[in-house]
Amino acid sequence: MYRFLDLIRNKYFIAGIAFLTWMLFFDRNDLMSQYEYRTQLNKLEAEKEFYLKESAKAVKDLNELTTDKTKLEKFAREKYLMKKENEDVFVIITEEAKKEK
């Protein structure tokens, strides 16, 4: 018990406890801020992975469209509803597509 009281009376121990308390709870970079920064970093890294995959997919599609004439025609028909002069195009909209808009 006497050692505990000496420890509490020690000015370096008190200064250390005050410093730790300040750094853990009151500082601009306290524990909660660090946790929020870490979760935001994880979210941004996940978004980065998503966009890198989408970019690679777009580059692959671009490469296929520039090299293969049939894929270019298929892409133009599906995405931009293009047609040949003697064709008719019918667009079918499902119920799920209507709900998304």
C-alpha cells in the first residue's frame, strides 16, 4: 500500500497519466478520430479496388472493340440502339428496369 501511495505522489507518474489522458481523449488525433480515419481509409481502398477493376474492364472492352468488327457492331446495337438501314429495332423494357428509374 505504501508503494502505491508513493507511486501516486510521484510527479512523473502524474504527468505521464495526464499526458496519456490528454492524448487518448482530448487531442485532435484521439482514439475515436484514429478509428474514424481507419474506417474511412478502408472504405477508400475498397473504392480504389473497384475503380481499378472497372478501369481494367473498360480497357479490355476498348481493346476488343478496336480489334474485332463483330463485337463493335454488337456493342453499338446493344448500348446505342443503332441499326442497319433495312432493320427495325424493338426495345423491350422489363418491370425491373422501370422500377430502377
